[in-house]
Amino acid sequence: MKHPFFIGAAARAAGVSIHTIRYYERRGLLPAPQRTPAGYRVYEAAVVDRLRFIQQAQALGFSLAEIKEVLRLKFSGQSPCDCVRRRLRTRLAAIEEELKNLRAIRRQIRTCLDRSRRLPRLPHAASAICPIVESV
């Protein structure tokens, strides 16, 4: 094994916690590590690259299940790039739709706030709950 890492060193090198590494192992994102006679986990240097990849993919919005599929493709000898490209397009479309919805909500909130400035100060019992929301 070239440049082996114990779990703490692997975690530090990848910028994740030991718990994260163990969790990824349980989820099948990392191969089971070799063990020392005392039972300590020993990782190959490549696991740090894989941990960094997982973190970068999560930052792009990939779920762990999606990342696992990308890793499965890669380590079965296939190129995962088409899969990644499709998922990125899908993610981008979802974000665009979410932004559109957020813009509509922002317009509604601004309108509601503008109307609320024009509402007279009413006694508490003058509306069912709150005239600001009820005026939308």
C-alpha cells in the first residue's frame, strides 16, 4: 500500500470528520479499508481523492445516492461523465424553476409589505387574524 492513512489522517487530508468517513463506508461510497492487527482502519491515498470528490459533488447538489451511482460507473470501468452531465442539467433546471418561484414569492411579499404601509392601524379584533396577510 502506497502512503497509507489512518482514519484521522485521511479525515484531515480530505477536510471531513472521522464520523463522515465511517458514514460513507456504511453507505457504500468508500470501499472497506484494510485493518491493522489491532483493528485500526488503514486507507490508501486514493481514498482522500474520493472523499474530496464526494464533497465537491455534494456542493453541486448531488445526493449521496447519485454520487454512489457515479462512483459505481467509474469503478466498473465506465465513464460517469454522461451521467454527471444529465444530473447537472436536471439540477440546473430545478434550480431555475426554484428561482422563478422565489421571484414570484418575493414580488408577493413586496406587494404585501407595500399594502401593509397603507393599512390603517386597526384594533386587534378588526380582522380574523392579521389584515396584512389577509389582504394578499
